[in-house]
Amino acid sequence: MDEIWIQVLIFLLGLAIGSFLNVCIYRIPRSDLSIYSPRRSFCPECHQSIKFYDNIPLLSFLLLCGKCRYCNAKISIIYPIVELVTALLFIVMYWQFGRTLEYLHALIFVSVLIPIFVIDAQHLIIPNSISLTGLALGLGITCAIAYLEQEKGIDYLKMRLIGFLAGGLGLWLIATIGSAIMRKKAMGMGDVKLMAIIGLFLGAFPALPMVIALSAFSGAVIGTLLIATGRKNRQSPIPYGPFLAGAAVVVLLWGDPLWEKYLQLAGW
């Protein structure tokens, strides 16, 4: 099969996975829904079941001009954005990793991070169902890669498990110290679990320090902008999960050149 058609199929797969992630994003935070029931998607406003031809990722949103066919309510722009971002990331990761187990590893990782990013941004929570699923999938693919790596497999598995422990325990320690200093909850346990997932997928060093540095910097910049524009005040909670997830994707794709650039600038 020509390379261009492989990438087209990967893009379409990304759109389909993004559509499923939208189901997770909408339903998981709502206790009266599950990702399995009801079986068909429905309009959040009129609750009319959506026909299959109105549920084609990205395309249906464009054909319907971003509105429900039945009640004319606006469809959230989040849906096509999630689908498009997922598809684009699938393509970029294919360019980066090729047809390897590392590519499958990256697909699973990003597919866990995207719903965490959106749900935490919208609801200020990171559901345990996603965290535990991410940990189970991460452990499974990590063990598979370690087994196939043969001689290097033990070291690979060791570094991932160290990353899991260092990520979770490290952020828990930061959260505990921060809560003691500020005399209020500084960070949720969802963030701690997310950092453990990131450590499991990316390893301990230099990935974890880079994720912490990038997430802290981007969080400070965005938080300052939100306060300066009046959209938040100093007492408003700002979710940390989206910044951790975004930083993890950056490190996944461009961590090595960024680390080399840092070492050059530091003169090491």
C-alpha cells in the first residue's frame, strides 16, 4: 500500500478514535450515563438519537453547520476539535515513530491524555475510570515492548516502573508540601495519578523533570493571562491536568531534541 494511503487511513482512524473520546469526555463525568448506555449518541439539548449519517467525525459537524438537525441547538466546537486534534496527533506520531510498537505505545498514551485534558479543563476532575484504564494499558504495552526488546527489555521495564513511582510519589510530595504551605488543597489526587501514568509511559529521566518544568511554566503563563483578563481571580481553581497532559505530549514527540538543546544552552 502506498505511504500516502497509509497516512490517510491513520488520519481516518484518528477521527474515529477522537469521536469515541468525545463520548468518553461527555459521558464519564455524568453519573447518570455510561460509555455503553445509551448505545447511540444523542443531542444533549433535545435528547434525540443521532442518525449514523449525522455522526460522521468532523464531516457531519461541517455539513450541519455546527447545529443539531432536530432542535437547531449549537453543537459544541469541542467535538470537532477533539476529533481533528486526535487525527493530527496520530499522523505526527506516525511520522515520528513509524510502524513500530513505540507508535502503538504513543497512540494509547495520547488517547488517554486527550479526555483527561478536556474533562479536567471542563469539570476540574480526572476520573478514576480513565486513570486506572491508562495505568492498565500503559503497563500492558510496556511489558509487551520489554518482552520483545529481549536483552534491553529489563532495563526498559525498570525505567518505566521507576518513572511510574517517581512520577506519582514526586507529585504527591509536591502536593503535600504545597497544601501545608498554602493551608489549602494545592493539588488533587487525580493529578498525582496522571503523573504516575506519564512516568509509566515516558520513563523517569529526563522526561519527568521536563514535564514538570513545561507544565509549571505554561500553567503560570496561562493562569496569569486569565487573571489579567478578568476571566479568573486569584482564588479561582485552575486545573493542572491539562498542563501536565499537554507537556507530556510535547515531551513524547520532541523531548529528545528539547533536552539536547537545554544541555547545549546550559553548557553541559
